[in-house]
Amino acid sequence: MAFLVTLRSTALGLSMLAMAGCSAISSIQTASKPLDTFELSPLPAGTVSVRQSRRYLEVAMPSATGAFASDRIVVKPTPLKIESLPDARWINDATEHVQLLLVRSLANSGRFALVTAAGSGPSPDYVLMTDLQAFQAEVGADSVTIVVRSTMTLLSDTDGRVVSSRSFDTSATAPDTSREMVVAAFDAAMTAQLTEVLDWFAKTPLR
């Protein structure tokens, strides 16, 4: 009888080890599965008519909460809950992605002789600071709304003077909850905000 009990205990132990091994392998396979990567579009040249200058602009890395200092696509099913769009990521951390979209869009506009990201060019005449407050998909009862909200401040690099500051709040609705439609709505909301940013720069006098 003792032999049978021992044999059953051994078999149970081996079975549990096998299950644990399968679970570990499954976790590794899930972790190693590549996420689909998405990239938003900068504004092309000629989107907004601007007066050209010979000034240099540096675009600082946007400040944001930890949720946007990641490459995951933020989804908010409730105002206080943060999740990620399944199996999807941005090509860069969200803050860096917004910074590069600003650099490329402003460079394409021709408003400045040179536009660079912080630390990657010569000493600038102006610095653009961005506080990224929202860059997310908000889930409603029967719709998904993309919200992009930020406050941008243009500083004179020579004396730190605030040249101009403005808040931007744009949104777009995704027709369904598929990743492609959600990302397309992100692109629409970001395009609307970049257009407003360029219009702001077009109307801001530069010395």
C-alpha cells in the first residue's frame, strides 16, 4: 500500500512539473510574440502657408505621465483606468513619437531654417516645450474616441522669454474597435492637432 501511495505521489508530482513546464513555455512564447508596430504621419510641406525665417528651432522631449513614456497604445475604458491596445505598439515611446512628428511637420512647413530634436543640432534661437496631457483612446458606451491634448510653449533660447503659449485639444472617432481603425483615428486626431500647431506658428511673430 505504501508503495502505491508513493507511486501516485510521484506521478502527481511529475504531472504538476509537466504542467508548470508547459505554462512556462506558453508564457515565453507569448512574451516573444512580436507586437504589430504603428507609426503616425507628419504633415507634408504646404499644409499651412507660413512665412519663412532663418531661425533655428529645437523641439524638446514632451513632458507626460508614465503612461505615455512607453510604446504601448493607451486605452482608457474608464476615466481612472489605463490599459493598452492588445498586440500593438507605437514605433517609439509615445512622447518621443510626438516629438518626432512635431520636428518633421515643422521642418516640412519651412517656418524655420532648421528644426531639430533636443540635443541633436546647433544652438537654437527658439525652444518648443510640450506638455502632453492626453494621447489615448477613450472607450464610450458605443464608440471609441481618440483624444490628443497638449499645451505648447515657445521660448526664446537667448533669454528664456516666453514668446507664445497655447493649448490644443483635438479628437477623432474610430468606427470600430479594431487596431487599424483605432490607429487611423489617432492619425486623424494628430493630423488635426499638428495643423493647428502650424497655424499657431504661422501667426506667431519671430524676432
